[in-house]
Amino acid sequence: MDNSQQLSISVVMPAYNAVNLLPKVLTPLMEMLASGEVQEVIVVDDQSPDATAAEARKMGATVLTTPVNGGPGAARNLAAEQARGDILWFVDSDVIAWPGGAAKIRAAFAEEGVDAVFGSYDTTPAGTPWFSRYKNLMHRFYHQHANRDSTTFWAGCGAVRADVFRKIGGFDVETYKVPSIEDIELGYRVRSNGGRIVVVPDLLGKHLKVWTVRNGIHTDIFRRALPWSRLMIAREGLTNDLNTSTGERVKAVVAGLLLLSVLGLVVAPSIWPWTLGLLALAFALNWSLFQFFRENGGAWFALKAVLYHQLYYVYSAGAFAWCLFEYHILGRKDRLHVP
């Protein structure tokens, strides 16, 4: 028998104020438990003021409660201390795991040297406003086009060997006191420990979160771009994968030039041919993204999404430039903490 088939899986779900989500997200996991696909389903209630713990217990999950509200990283660490499985499968409380995920995880771990795997969102997120669809579909696009051997990790629907997770100390909840890039940083340590991280494109989950422009930009800058830039500058440098690949950097430069040309039209209207040329170049460079958005939301949605994506490039690149400045010029080499 393939040894991968013998690997037991503990599903770990951190939850806060998730009582209304549990019927959707916990039901498929409990069905996997009933069919023997996973060994246990652990819900860690992070001091929710609602009935999250009671509802999870009622549905049949093993329920743990954090001593204080510490965020998803601390909740996952607590579950890992007591989990019985060989594999820790992390599923967020706003993600509906697709059927068959356990088998896909076992198959990936059967490969030589694999210590962690992760998947992506599906093409039908719950949020219907255009910006929410853009955010969730963009996440899927990057994961579906990522290198199979990844340099990072994603805990929304990802799994790691339990012994490796414990050996490297779990999620860093001292540096990342709020939900941020603690999963990316964990991935760095998995690789430093000699393990492979692979992307499994058909390990899917449906994201239930509804994004707004305000919380999307705040998350992009303060919970992703700034802390990830600081981590890359301090440890790994830029990687040629996901949204930090060489191609993405070229697109960010074009987006920056496009924005400058648009602003320049105010004082020099005659530069409009340059603006149109840069706009055409931006769409050419992002054509596969445009096609993906069009297939999953129509042409008008794709047009808005790709135009907004140019702004995303600008503020993400700006965050990286600021972090280079503070690290090399201001000498702030210890600014990894996310308050």
C-alpha cells in the first residue's frame, strides 16, 4: 500500500464569531470525518462572544478554546499541540472546502520531500460586488498560475506535516499579532528546514468573505505588502513566483508609468498618445488576467478589474519601495512586527 494512504489528517479550523458560517463550512468537513477521509475536525474558538463554540460542538467537531483572543495563528498553534493526525489541514472559517480534498492532500504528500501543500479558491466566491469578486478571483489566478514548487505557504486551505510544524515552532504569533503574513513566514521556515512546498491547483475552497474597497486596500497594504516586503528584504529577497515574479515586477513598472502619465495629462494634455500607449501595453501584459476575469465575470467586469489592478500594482510597489528606504536608508532593520 502507498504510505501516503496511511497518513492521517487532522482538520484545523480557527474560528471567531463564526456561528453563522459554521453550517456552511463545517458540514462538508464533518462529512469527511464520517466517511473516514480525515481523522478529526478541530474547531478552535478564539474567545468568540457569540455561540461559535457551542454550534461547532453541536455539529460534532472537537472544540478547543484559546485562553485569550490571539488570532488565527495562535488558534492553529493550540490545535497543533493536541492534534492526532500526521497532517494538519488548515481550513479558514470562511472557506468551504471542496469534496475530495483529503485525497488530493495525501497524493501530494506522497511525493519526495513534500512537507506542505496548499490550493486556491474556486471561481465562484460568495461575494457578488465587483470588487469582492475581483479580490477573490485575483487570488485564485495567482495560485493557479504559480510555480508548482512554491516558496511560500497559504493557510486558508493548506496542509503541513504535523511533526515539521511542531519542529519549526508553528506560526510566529509574536511578530504577527494580527492576521497578516504568518503563513508566508511559516513557508519560509518550512523551506529552510529542507522541506518542499507544492501547489495543488485542484485543492479548492469557496471563499465566503465579502471584500469592500476600503478593507481590501487596507489589507493589501498593511497586512500584506508592507509586512511581506519587510520579510523579503530581511530574509529571502524577491522571489520569482506568485505576485512577486519578474513578470509581475515589469507590470508594476508599466502601471506606475501609466499612472504618472494620467496625472501628467493635467499639465501636459499633449502627452495623451503616451498615455494610450501605456494603457494598451498594460492590457497586453495583463491579457491572460483579463481573459480570466472575462470568463468568470464578463467583459465589463474584466475591464474594471484590470484597470483597478493597475492601482494595486502601484500601491504594492510603493510599499516595497518604502520598505527598501526604511531598511537601507533609515536603518530600520527590525521592523518585522505587525501591531
